[in-house]
Amino acid sequence: MVLVPGGWWWVIPLRHDRTSVGLVGPSRNLRGQKPDESYFAAQIASTPFLRDRLAAAKRIAPVRSVSDYSYVSKKLVGDRFVLVGDAAAFIDPVFSTGVYLGLVGAFRAAEVVDAALRDGKFERSRFLAYEREAQKNIATYRTFVKGFYTPEFVDVLMSPSDWLSLRAAITSLLAGFGVDRFEVNWRVQVFRAIARANKRFGLVPRVLDPRA
């Protein structure tokens, strides 16, 4: 992962000396430009780490762009159905939130479906507890993934200090661990408060130049 103002790059080694490279960020970063080959090349050129790493590389596939990939279904349950994993929501590829939500949702959905099968009743009302729990988990992760695209959040996350293990709590949460654990959640709330204060008071050094 390579951080840039307002977004990040993935650099994933594949087989046979191939590497997958992609840029993720809000559409406002385009500033009216098209996300085509020239834009992609310009962004690589303006990112020193990638520029040096890819200096001798040869692109073997066309540049592709995808927008509006994040979504949350309006209803996660209904008469005779329960949505799980990416059928329910997809937030962002920045961390392993999709894996976590898919697995936790599957276990919880199995419980409510099993109970419905035993009773022979499949009305939406039987699955509302699952829906509320899933929506709460989704909302939690949306808040922090959105924060990853704001300077005040990234500055605190990347600060050399890990006071009270706050950064560890955030990375644990975003990696799919701790949403239901008190020892993680109280640190998460402290981190959020510090990030809000950092926006106003500049508590930690800037990681990236927002004017870049």
C-alpha cells in the first residue's frame, strides 16, 4: 500500500514477475480528467516510490477504471431470504472488512435460518435481529474506511506514537477483528476523538501534503 493525498495505491506481486498496480480514491481527485492511460501514467510519475519501482516495468494489460463500487442493500432480509456478504454490502478494498463481514454474517445468518427452518416460519420479522446487527457492523466499518480518505485520520494512524495501542486497535478493527470487543472499541472511540481534534488543532505532523 502506497499512500498519496486523498487515496492510496495497491502494489500486489503476482506470478511470473507480474505485479497488479491500482489507484483508489474519490472521484474529486480526477479534477475533470479522464481515468485513462495518460492519467494513470501521470499519477505513477508523481509518486516517487512507484515511479522508481516501475521504471523498468512494461505494462501488459490495458488500464481499466471502476467507479461507485461501494454499496449497501436497502433491505438485508425479507420473507424467505437473508443477504450475506457482498450480497448485503461492499464497502471498500482498503482492508479486510469484506472478509470479516461475510464470515460473521454467514454464521449469524445460519443461526436465524436454522431457527426459521425448525419453526417453519420465514417472515421478514424473524430475521430483523440479524439485519440490525449486520447494519451496525456495516456502519462501523463505513465510518472508518471513510476516515482513511481524510488527512486528519491518516495523520494520526501513521503517527510514530502508538499511545494506548490506539493504532493497533484501528488496524485490528479494519482487518476484521474486535468489532464486538470492549478492549478494542474503547480505544477506537478515543482514536476518533483524537482524529477530530487533529483536524482542528494539528496535533500530529502531516503525513502528506494536501496540496500535492
